[in-house]
Amino acid sequence: METKAIPGFRKTAETFTAGAKTLPQRYLISPEIFAREQERIFSNQWLCVGHQSQIPKPGDYLMQEVAG
């Protein structure tokens, strides 16, 4: 079996790309945008919140809060 080496952490200065852009600040701080993301991402698909080993017996269950 072939194994691949995991690349080491690279600092931002080493990976900087001229002309690259980031999202406008409003996407990072807007409560309205965050609420839309929560609705569109977290409420419409399954999310892994635990492992079967955390549920010891049939009939037991696990509760987790996801994204508030």
C-alpha cells in the first residue's frame, strides 16, 4: 500500500497569491447573512454530531446543539 506524506502547515506569506480576493466583510459579521446560512446549510441536510459508540444501548439517544 502506498502512503502519501501529509504536507506541513504553510504560513499565509508563503501561500499569498497576488490579486486574490476574499469575501466582503459583511459576509463575516452580518447577523442576517449568518441566519440565512444557518437555515440553508444546517437545517436542510444531515450533520454528523456523534458516533455510535456514544450511544450505549438500543433506545438510547444523543442530543447535540448545532450552530445555536
